[in-house]
Amino acid sequence: MMGWVVLFTVLLLSALNVPIGFVLALATIVVVMIQGTAPLAAIPLMIFGGASKFPLLAIPLFILAGGLMTTSGISTRLINLASALVGFIRGGLAMVTIVASMFFGEISGSAVAGAAAIGQVVIPAMEKKGYPKAFSAGVVSNAATLAIIIPPSIPMIIYAAMADTSVVKLFISGVIPGIIGGGMMMLLSYYFARTRNYPAEAAFSLGALGRALKDGFWALMIPVVIWGGIFGGIATATEVGGLAALAAIVIGAFLYRELNWKDFWKTIVDSAMQTAVIMLIVATSAVLGWYLTNEGVPQQLAQAMLGLTSNKYLILFLLNVAFFIAGCFLHSAAAIILVVPIVLPLIKQLGVDPIHFGLMVTINLGVGQQTPPVATVLMTTCAIANLSMWEVFRTGFYYMMVLVVLTLLVTYVPETGLWLVNLVYAN
């Protein structure tokens, strides 16, 4: 009973906007003190152990790589390349946003970082071309979610640490769904452009594409480093993150010569602050996870759901609903840390591949990042566009439904994500 009380207290305090990193530790510490189930001296050790897993080192490295993209001109060159590729199509600027978000996602692994970097450039540009600002912000917000589906992905790294599974396999599983999601969003953009008479950019030009490729060549080398390391089995996810950050520094400082010491230091500080927020949540979650496991909450949940229905597909649907609700109120890292350890025993009993489940959770929480009241990515784009959350949410709703469809596709057609994983690891 006390385990459920702790879980309810965590959700309640989170809904009241108490910082989740403090909530996770305090709720558990109070109950431990009341019950005397463990010495308080053991709690700092648990917190340290929760943050000391080697795969988690990839988080600050990818955050740093994403930050360096923005300050060193790399993201601008990727946007220019995307414009040369698809800008000539009616509604092309919306498509440029989606393609640029896919490029950015191949480096940063963060939807919030993607929305901030891409939105600052394309939202004003789309407004000048006659696109409604709310529509532009809605496209940016939802397209940014592709950054946590296409590898690398910070939520996938956290899930892998919680579920003790392969980060690299999770990364590979997101490639095809990410491309499918981007393609569906581009088709939707074309439909809106035709029905609402949105403009096209300049006619397609091989010369312009050639210049954009030449200017963005070194920027494209960062995804090559990341994907080459992952698919080639040359490096772990953490090592690939380090290589990506190093490549961003070299390209920005010595090749493009736009990264100066002042910007570099600011990026280091900003990345450290973002990392601190995530790692505090990860570290304090170890205490909560230990307590809930000792209380048998995961096993009780598994028995309750299996008592309700033994249909695997219905249970997966209910879990999707649970993660969607959690994503509406919690940061994606907190939702993964809170819910995944509780439902893992159930997933194992159902015989669901943990890679498949991890991909399902990642996309589902991406939907939650677009849904009020918390909606971290949506809030980022609203701040850039200087619009209310509900204005952007209404216009971006159709793009969010693309992510919902993608979640259901991945849930009920596991091969969508697992086919490429099985192909790469066939030998």
C-alpha cells in the first residue's frame, strides 16, 4: 500500500509543478524514515549509483553537440540544404522545416533543442512568406519530435539505462519510423499548401543545390560520424556522442570559423545546465525505483493488468494510454524513469521485445511533448513565436495526429522498427 501512496504522491506533486528531481527523492525519503526500511545513509549511495551508469554519459555529449550546431553555423547550413532540396515544392518552407528537423535530429537527440534551433530561423522566414505564424510554430513543434525518434535520442538512452538493454539497437530501431513520420508530415504539409494556397519558393536549381551541398558538406559529416559509428559497430553510443561533439568543435571553429571562445563557453554552460536537470531526475529516480521494487509494485501492476485482460494487444493499447497521460504532465525523462521500471515485468510476461517497447514509449512520449499542460517542446516554439499555447496546439494538432498514427503503427507492426535491427544484427 505504501508503495502506491509514494507513487500517487509523486504524481500529485509533479502536477503541482514541484521540480520532479526533488519530488522523486523527497517522497521516498519521507516514507523510508517513517517505515525504517533502510538506513538514510544508504540513500546517497543509491543516488550516486543511479547517475553513474556508463551509457548515460552520452547525454551531455549529444546535448553539447546539438548546442555547438547552433552557435557554429552548422544548423543554418543544414536548413539551407533542406531548402535547396524541397523548397521549390508548394508549401516548401514547411517541408524545409521537417527535413531540417530530421537533419538536426541526427545530431542532437533532443526535441527541445531542435525546436529552439530550427524555430528561431524558420518561423520568421515562414511569416515573411505569408504562412500564418501559428501554423509555422505548429509545424516546428511537431517536426522537432523527429529528433527523439531518429538516432541519436536522449529518451532512448535513458530508457536503455532503465531497461538494461542496448542503446545502439534502440537507435537503429528509430531510423525507419523517423523517416516514415517525416514523410507523412511532408505529405500533410503539401495538402495544406494546396488547400490553403501557401507559396512555393524559387524553382528547383541544380546550381543552388550544388552550392548548398558544398557549403553544408562538413555539417553533413557529423551525421555520417554518428551513423557510421552506430551501424558500423565501431563505437558505443557514448563514444559516438563524444565524436559528434568533437566533430562539431573542429568544424565550427576551424572549418567554418564561426565558433569563438565566448560562444563555446556559453554552449558549455548551457549544456551543463540541461544535463544537470536530466541527471538529477535520473539519479533521484534510483531511490524511488528501489523502494517501489521492494514494495512489489511492478509485480502487482502486472498481475492486475493480466487479471483485467490477457490480450497482449489490448494491454499494449492501455500502456500507450498510460504513457500518453504521463507525457502530458511529466518531462519525458521523468515519465520513462517513473513508469518503465514498473511495467517492465509485465512487458516480459507478454513476451514483448524490449527494443520494440522502448521505441513505442519514445514516440508516445513525443506526442506528450506536444500536449498541454506541460508540453515542453510546444512551450519552446510558443516562446519563439510569441503565441499562446492553445493557438499553436490547435493548428499543430493535425501534425500531432501523425505522431499518434506512427505510435500505433510501431505498436502493432513491430517490424516497422525491428526489421532494420534484425538486418544489422543478422550476422
